[in-house]
Amino acid sequence: MDLSEGDLVITLPRIDQMRSPAGTIKAGLVGVVVETEPKFDNQNVYGVLIDGKVYYLFRDEIEKVEKK
């Protein structure tokens, strides 16, 4: 499943295993995809706006909330 700008997503439990500044990112947070083009190590990352900050997350760290 591809993600597009404007899609609502939720962070998955896998995110709890990642190091983040002061534990600001954790499972169950809802955000909106604002960027889809960035790449890291030849993999797509997604800019996700959560609580006014953009976090760059891999596809396996987020799940689309709405299904079409």
C-alpha cells in the first residue's frame, strides 16, 4: 500500500524500538503525511506531521488509518 500526501497514519509498535529525542515518538500517535519524496539509504521515508513537528519515518513504522 502506497502512502500519499494528506493520508492519516498511526505509528506502529516498532517505533518504540527506535531511539528518538526524549522519547517523543511512540506507538499509537496519529499524524498526517506531508512529504513522500525523501529517500534514505535508497528507501522511501515519509515526512509525517505529528503535534506540529515533522518526523521522517520508514514505511514499516507507520500504518494508514483510512482504508479506501
